[in-house]
Amino acid sequence: MKQRKQDRRRKGRSLAKDTRGLTTVEYIIILCLIAVVGFAVWRKFGITVRTKVEGADSTIGTLPEESR
């Protein structure tokens, strides 16, 4: 029983010191942040385009029939 506890402690310490996967985790976090920013920019861009198209549509709608 005592040996098992010691083995678990050693394994826990070795896992805490293992840094091999940290770079991958950092890249994943950065990728997620870039994706969130990208979605926000895309949404803002879409709202701007929609507003411009609606404005152009209403302007064209006010023109006389023969000039369309």
C-alpha cells in the first residue's frame, strides 16, 4: 500500500515536470483566440455590408422608374 502511494507521487512529479506538450497547448490557445477575433470581425464586416446594401437599396427605390 505504501509503495503504491510512493509510485503515484513519483508519477505525479514526473508528469508535472514534463513540458513536451506545452508548445502544442500554447498554439491551440492562440488559434482559439484568433478564431474568436476572426468571428467577431467577420460579424462586424457582415453587419456593415448589410447596412450598406440596405442603404443602396433604399436609395435606388427612391429613384424615378425610368432612371432605373
